[in-house]
Amino acid sequence: MQRVTEAVPQGEEFVAAFQSEPASVDGKQPIAPKEHRPQVFVGMNRPSDSWGTVFSVLGRLLTNDLFNYSAPMNSDAGQREKCRQEGAAFFGDWTSNAGELLAALQPQSRTGVISMLTVTTHRARVIYIQRRRGSMYRLRDGTELGWSWPLDQLAWVRQRAGKNVQFGFPDGSWASVVAHTADDLQRYFPHMLPKAADIPR
């Protein structure tokens, strides 16, 4: 966590950070097109990262998880009300405010990356921590700042099942992400809607 704290820009104070990823729908995550995913830690890979890639692919073959199929992303304005009433996990295309957040949580890199959804006094941010590819526990020196959004410009925040949290944006889009934490997220988003609440209009 110290690495994340040190990466927070001047003028902001660290509040909390959670390893994060797009939430799944029926076991499938929304997978951003390559052109929308940020490239991070360019030129910072090492030979051991190549072996990590091999072991990762072998592990996914053994668990039948090699081919990722994307959860559907609905961006049809005519379907928005239906999606809202059904409590859909996502709404918007990859150029929407929500789509940009989801893409930011799926960075491209030739080294390992941990995406940390970070809350500061003023903003929600994605901060990237470099790790050895194929190992979640062997951290390296790199940190990079990614997507950010002013907290006071979030349209709404809504609790979902488990540790999932949903962010609504001014352009009418919304996204659900997993926040891997044992903390009560209400501490960091005091106006968060309960999961039983409807998605706001």
C-alpha cells in the first residue's frame, strides 16, 4: 500500500486503495478492445516476464480459461431505461465515462500489472503497480498513474453484491467493478446507495 500512497499526486491525500477489476456478469467480464486499453510500463519488462507468460497460459489451459468471452456492453440509448430497471451491471460504450474506467482496469503490458482503484481526498484514481508477470507477490519498482475522476463529479455510487461497487457518470453511463477489500466501502463513499436501491435516472 505504501507504493500506492507514494504515487498519489501532490495536492491530494491518500484515503484508500483496492485491487480492482471489472465485475463479472454470469462469469464473464466486459473485455475492452485493445485500442481502448492503456499501455503501461513500456520497455520495463524483463526476461523472467516471458516465462511468467508461458506459465500463465499453461495454467489457463488447465483450467479451461484460455479464451475470454466478453460480457455484453449495451450502449443503445433506447435501451437505457430497460437496463436501469433491470439493474444492469454496465451501460455505455468504450468511449463513455464508464467505458474509460473499465478499460483502465485492463491495461496492456509486457510485464505484470496490479490495478489499484484508489480514493484520495478529491478523486477516484487507477494506479498501476508493476509486478513480475505470473506472480502476484513479486513486486517491482514501477508505478504509473492512470484514469482519474473528480469524486464530486460522480453522478452516483451504488453498492452491489459482495464487494462490487457501481459508479454512475454524468453522461448517463455506469460501470460495476470489484473492490478486493475487507473494508466497508460506505466509509469511502458516504453517499453510496444500498444495493436494493434502483439505479438513478
